Amino acid sequence: MSASKDNKKRAVIILSGGLDSTTCMGIAKEEGYELYPISFDYGQRHKIEIENAKQVAEHYGVSARHKIIKLDFLRDFGGSALTDDNIDVPNVVDGLTEGSEESEIPVTYVPGRNLLFLSIATSYAEVTGSEAIYIGVNALDYSGYPDCRPEFIHKVEEVIALATKVGVEGKGITIETPLIDWTKARIVQEGLKIGVPYELTTSCYNGKAEACGVCDSCRLRLKGFEEAGSKDPIPYLA
């Protein structure tokens, strides 16, 4: 599909199958965009999230547009608790959370992940005639991730403007980060208002059918639902 000359608004959604990216999907839908979701199978420990992403795309009626891109080399590289079996996922049972580690950047950071995701999403955006890319980065709950900061997003936007046909023609592609300074509670609250199907999502880093409830991602999710005054609809082991 080449870029369209019609007046339809289109957006590529980087859809992991988790709470944040699915909320972005709902927000983009509410804002009147045609949705073009893209997911990445990068050898992540929690690969089950790909199946969740498929269910979310089906829920929004855009399965035919949903692209799943394999990036196996990220597991080959390792260097992250999400792609390297020799690095444990931090959890509250062991008294470890991402905020308690010695390093400023958590071990769940995947080197170069969002840079790669945004680059590939830009290609999909150009081909589909999309004017925006939605990504569920959050600088508040995951402040240790360098590729979740506003500064990073702004620089990638500058590169997109220089490196794409639409950028050179002055049309451009924006990177939308509606959740970047929201608490997890606000994300849940806003998502529930617009009917985001949280029952179809997962956030657990351990990748089981039932969320572990003790990894840092589960902890933040559960805290968000609790502070939002709602019950998380997915099953937990703990």
C-alpha cells in the first residue's frame, strides 16, 4: 500500500499487547485515526504478549493491518533480563525491584529496542500514509530507561523529518506519546473511560499464562489498578 491522498487520518501503533500500548491504541482510536498496529517478536522472555497483541488488534477490527516483525538478533545480543536467560527478572519476592538496583538503568532495559521499533514503525507509517506513530513510553514509572525520555522522542522526530520522503516534502510524521508523564493509575483511569480491553492484555515479564504478580511490571500494573479504584481483570499466580 502506498501513501494515500485521501483525507483519512492514519496512525501506526507500536502494540506490545501490554497495558500501555493498548491504551495508546484506544486513545488513537478515540482521536479519529485509522489504526495500523505493529508488534515485535524480538525473542523476549514474555513472548506470550504477541498473542495478546493479536487479540487486541482483533478487538479493534484491524487484524488484517497488524504487522508482526521478527527481530531475533536482540535475543542473540542479550544484555537484558527480557532477552537473556542468564539475567534474572527483578521481583519483590527477592526484595528486588527496578528502583533498588545499583545501576541507574534497570536490567530490564533492552539495548536499542525503542530506537529499532520507531525506525521500523516509521517505514510502516510512510507506506500506509500514516501521519503519526503512537508509542506507550512512560518517563514517570520507567524513568531509568533512556529510550523512554522526551528528549529521545524529540530527537527521533528530527531524524524522521530528515530521513523520510514525507519529511523532505514537509508533511512529516509525528511521534505521539500520550502516556509519557501519566501515572499508572491515570493510564488505567483514562483507558477504562474509553473501553480499553485490559482483559486482553498482559504486563508480566515472566511470560506465563497467568501473570506472576511479583515482577516489577506486575507490581506497577497492580498498583495502578488499585490506585484507580478498579480490579485488574487478568489472572495472577500471586
